[in-house]
Amino acid sequence: MQSKILFITPPFTQLNTAYPASAYLKGFLEGHDIAVQQCDLSIELFTAIFTGDFLRAVFKEAQALKHFDYPEVRKMKAKYIACVDVVIPFLQKQDLATAHKILEPNFLPLGHRLSKVNTTIKWDAGEIGIIDKAKHYGTLFIEEIGDFMQANVDEFFAFTKYAEQIATSASSFNEIDEFLSFQPTIIEEKMLDLLIEKIKKEQPLLVCFTIPFPGNLFAALRCAQFTKQFFPDIKIAFGGGYCNTELRSLTDPRIFEFVDFISLDDGEGPLLKMVQYLEGKVTINDLERTYVLEDDAVVYKNKFPNTIYHHRNLPAPDYSGLPFEKYVSFLDVVNPMHRMWTDARWNKMTISHGCYWKQCSFCDVSLDYIGNYQNTTAEDLVNKIEKIVKDTGITGFHFVDEAAPPKMLRALANALIERNVKITWWTNIRFEKTFSFELCELMAQSGCIAVTGGLEVASDRLLAKMKKGVDIAQVTRVTHNFSENNIMVHAYLMYGFPTQTEQETIDSLDVVKQLFERNCIQSAYWHQFTTTIHSPIGKNPEDFGILVTGPEFEGFAQNDLWHEDPQGADHPKYTSGLNLALHNYLNGTGFDKEIQHWFDFPVPATTQPAGMIEGFLGEIVAIK
């Protein structure tokens, strides 16, 4: 093979399973005779810092810095140091003997989280319940250590992100640049030790960092900074979701002190061209969808026509080289759908590229990863699934589509059944009327256990305004079809959509309550609406009755926008009440409470009929 690329997933992404970006690109590039290694620095760092030895160093560092937050953790430090080397292997393997040990009275220190553990949780009978309870207690124990680390030795530390607060809405590079000039923290030092060891071993021509979220940016920059310092001949590239959404207007050259290339959108074409350029086979002007620095200015190189690699022609992701034995299962919240994100191992894979609907007014539909819809065949998908199961030994799949197309799901389910391929899977969908009882039944037979989908604002006026293509009656029927087939349903909920009134917020909450009460949905999460620059609302705010007020773009990131909503309610004040109500509905309680009960200020009574969802379900029976 001619070249070598080292892919790095920087801290912190998911800790229970591998993020798929590097696996997709490895599968593609090795098909073009380019040798690739991949490193999930996220799980490597996590398992390196949650050890007894490192914890000793953390307590010593906190003492040296004269930081004394969480004194009860410090007081019991010997117990934390002794227990961490038992708890982490248990969260990786989940064996019954260690579960019993963890649950012994006085084994774990009773810190600020464990002393308040919810003792009313009803755990399953038998071994599953014992393991789950130990997993929950072990997770709270690890979170106590994480709290101590963040408060005393590294303010940026968090389990699924790092320094997210300085990367979110970073229209200027100033603050990031300033923090990069500081001495690395004890956690960053460990990260850099792991990175340097990996680079020395692999000796790559090019190190590529995938940056899916704001909470990966600073760690990637810190790693790039030290790579430049210790290995000046190695070239560095950034790509991934953060770059694709936030750096499309980049003009500030300072980031190029740490990086040589920043690519946008799908990485296959740009990476192939980068390697060819580094090998002297093409010129810098042949690069595609890639920022470089020329004469101290940021220049976007995008030779036309682009080399497009269609979704149907791409090989299966290649997960080889990733340490599946190191991933941990967290159980911080007992909500069964939340567990899907933090518990168990999942092979992540896309059924289709982009979104077949691509009309929602709040969504970044102008970006390639949503707006460029490409499909493949069920036969191709099942071939890839079989290869991934063989490579990883994992039979659980999370199809990470923007919205999986119903026709493809039918074809995939039929192909899995016909070929007797036994997997467990879940995916994101739109609550399309196409999801009939019969299709949901077929999906369940093929291994589907859960779906997630956007109910957003449960108001027909606002659903129409956001071009969601569904109404409450349709959502009721579709979610009922899934639930009747034992497929769990998680609804994404939104509040604060432009022009949303207080009455609509309260009515929306009542619809959510009725959907839970009738077991149409089993899980949900509220998000407050944010305007993004790539969405129809961000592009034409006046059409939606809002005024964009900032932030002023200063050459670096540009995505989230600030806005005023003169016709709408004071949206943030509903956050606490909406979440409190939802927490109760998730746990099967609070259905007998008036909506007012959840808010500490007067709210109007709902205008929704008490039996509205019941009525829609009655229509299903009438149709049958």
C-alpha cells in the first residue's frame, strides 16, 4: 500500500460504542490502496484516566492547585482509588459476580450522587436486574469522580464532550486561541501521551481528525498543536460534522497554525485528493471541498467537477483496529430509550445518505449531508451488515439516518428475514403514514426494537409552518402502530418555534401527556428551538416572524443564530416545567395532574379535548 493515514476520533464522543466516521473512510480508502489506521482517542483517554493510578495523580494535582471542591470525595479518596479498577472493567463486561460485589453495602463510597440514589426504582427480576442496578450505581460512582475532576483539575472535562462551551457559537477564534496558549491540564497531558505513542507507532503521512460536535473541537486542536510541535513533517486534516456546519465561512487564518487542510461534506473525495497531492501526483488546485492557507489567507480549493462517490457504491465501514473490549455501558438514567444512546454496543451505519424529505424549515436542509439524498439496495445493505457483524462480533445496529425511508426499511426487513440474518436494530424516522401496522410488524420481525422521530411542537398550526409533513392525528396512528408491535418510540420535542404562543406550548404538553398515557410513545426529550444559518428559517427569518440579532461573524464558526420572537411567548421560562412534566410522564406518573401543577407561575388551561388522542385511536379501530 502506498500511503498511511491515521484517523483520530478526539475526546469525547460516545463511550459505549465506536463513532463511525473513521470506519466509513477506512473502508473506502483501503479500497484505493491507501493504508489506514484508526484510533478512538475518546475511549482510549477515558479508560486511561479512570484508573486507580491516574486518580492518585488527580487528587495530588487538586491539592497542588489548592482546589477543594467536593470535599467528601477527597475525604474518601482511598475508597475511590480502590474501587475504580473494579467498576470500569464491570462497565465493560457486566459480569454477575462483580455486580454482586459492587452492590455489597459499603463497597462503593457514598458520595454526592450515590447518597441520593433513587431507591424506588423497580429493577427486573433475576440476573438482568442485578446487573442493571450495579451498572446504575457504578455509573453514578464514575460520575462523582468526573465531577471532582471537572471542579478541581480540568474545567473542560465532561463525559461526552470536552471544552464544548468555548466551541459552541465561536464566531471568533480569539478565546480558543487563548486557551490553546495555556499549559495542558493533567487530563490533556494524558491525552497527548496517548496520541504521541500512537503517532510514533504508525508514522503516518497524514493525521486526520474527525470532529463531529463542538465538544470535540478543542481536543482536536490541542492534539494538532502537539503533533505540529513534535512531528513537524506530518500533515494534519480536520473534517466531520462540526466543520461541515460551522466552518463554511472560515476566513481566520490562525487555525492553520495547527492544521493543513479542513475538508467539508463527505470526506471520500477530498481525502483521496489530499493523499494524491501529498504524494506529488496532483497540484494544490486539484483539491476538492478543502480549505488551505495560501499567502497567509484562507483559500477554499474546490476543483470542478467534484469526484462524487455515490452511497450505493461505497464499501461497508471497516471497524478493524478499534478496541471494542474497552467501551463502557453507562446507565445514568433508567429511561429505556435513553439507554440506547449510552448502554450496549451498536454498529453505526447509514441506510441512505441525506434526507428524502428535506423540507423541514428548522433543519439544515441546504447542507450536503441532509440535502443530497442517495439510496442503495437492500441486498447491498445486508451484505454490509453481514461483513460488519463478522468484523466486530456485534449484532446490534443503530442506523444513523436523518430519516430512514419507509420503502427502504420494508425492503431491508424483507431481505434480513429472507436471508435469515439475525440482528437487533433501531433508527430515526419521520412519522410517515406509510408506517402501517403491517410494515411495523414486518420491521419488528426483522429485529427492529425502537424508532426515534420528530414530533417537534405538537400543534397542527406549527407543524404546518415548519413543513413537517405530518399532523397530530397521523403521529398518533403511526406511533400506535409501532407500539402495538413492541417497537419503542422516542419523540423529539421542540418548544420555542417562531411565533409559538404560551397557549400552544401548554396545548403541546397536553398532547404529549395524552400520547404517553395511551402508550403511543414511551420516551421523549424537549429541545428549545435554535435558528441555524443553514436552515430555511435562518436564511429567511422575516418569513417566520423573527428578527436575527447576532452573533456578529468574526471569521471563524457560523451556525447558531440569536433571534428575537416578538409574536411568541417568553420561551425559556417554560423549560423547567416542561422537563418536570416529561420526567413524570416517562415514569408513568402525573397523568392525573393539571398542567398548571408543573409550573411555578400561572399558565392557561389546555384547550385540547381530554380524549383527543383516544379519538384518533378510535378512528384506527373504525378503519380496521
